[in-house]
Amino acid sequence: MRILALETTEKAGGVAAMDGCNLLAELELDRHQRSAQSLAPAIHALLERVHWTPRDVQLVTVVVGPGSFTGLRVGVATAKVFAYAVGAEVLGIGTFEVVAAAAPEQVARLATVIDAQRGDVVVQSFARQADGWFAPVGPEELLPADDWLARLTPGDVVSGPGLAKLVDRLPSGVEPLDRSCWPPRASVVGRLAYRYQEIGRRDSLWELAPRYCRPSAAEEKWKARTS
């Protein structure tokens, strides 16, 4: 299964090419450009590196959120257009799943966090299962960062890009994973996609959509003006 994996939840995203569960290549997006500018050139460079034509890709997988409004829209739209153009299947994966899957093997439970701006965070907890993969413990939650920090207790292990703003405020005894584990990576997206496609999971090309944690600021302002 030749897999193209896209990760655009933050400004610094990436792309990866997988042959089954084997990583062939991974490229980071240009940090000095928006994903709308950098994603297509990165995909082109990736395919050249692994000597694939676009039609060699059998599955396009993309992170669907939560994350940056613009990044998610660009990533999902690109995945759908690419998959449609080459006749590939498509699969969306949640941001928190990707963050959790990057945790070291000795981590049994994990709290993940993403910055939702305006003093809020989106969080979700995970527990490692008998097969070695993480499964969510409860739903995603949008709440004030202070409330999430107050929930944490000594011995908790935490990860996610939201720690960039919060790591210095973690309660005593709470263990952050290494910074390299915090951002979602395209290679982990590809690894999860291979696992899911092996058990028959697929998404509809026409129904796949970004998953936001809240309306955008522009949508909230419009709603306030028209209500």
C-alpha cells in the first residue's frame, strides 16, 4: 500500500511517503511560508525523492483536526483533490491520535493538549491498549487552559503542541514528553493510516471535512452581528 501522508495542523507541517508500514521519506514544510504555498511543492519534491508518479499513490491520509483553521482546510482540500485526481482512497486521522501514537512505548497513559487561542485549549486523554496502540479515554474537550492545568496531578504524562505555551506552568510532578514528541508528524500519520486501512477503515472522499474545536473568530463576529 503506497501512502501519501499530509500534516498541516500547525504552520510547520510535513508530508511523508510510506510503503506499507515502512517510511520511505518525510519532508517538513517551509516554515517561512503558509501551508497554502508550501504544501504542493513539498508533495512534488517528496514524490520525486521516492520515484513515484502521482498515480502510484494508493491512499492519501491527512490530519483532520483540531488545529489551525487555515492549515486544516488546506490539508484536507489538497488530500481530497489529489485522491480524486489519481483515483486513490482517502483517510482522515485526528490530531490527538497522531500525538499519542508518537509517545514512547513505556508511556501507558497520556494527556494531550492543543492551543485553541484566547486562553483556551483542546485536550483529550489516552490509555495504551493490549495491542500497544492508544485509545481515547473520553471525548475531546475545549476549556480554559487554567482549568486543564488544575486537573493535572503528579505522575500525569502530557504531550502536544499546546505545551509550547504551557510547559512552564505544569504542576509539580507532571511529566512532559520530550519536545520532539509534541507536534504531530506526517510519518506518524502514515503509520496510523496503514494500521487503519489494514482493518478496513476508509473515509468518503465527498464527506471528509476538517474538524474544528470552535467557530472561527470571523464566524463568531458574524453570528454576533446577525443575532
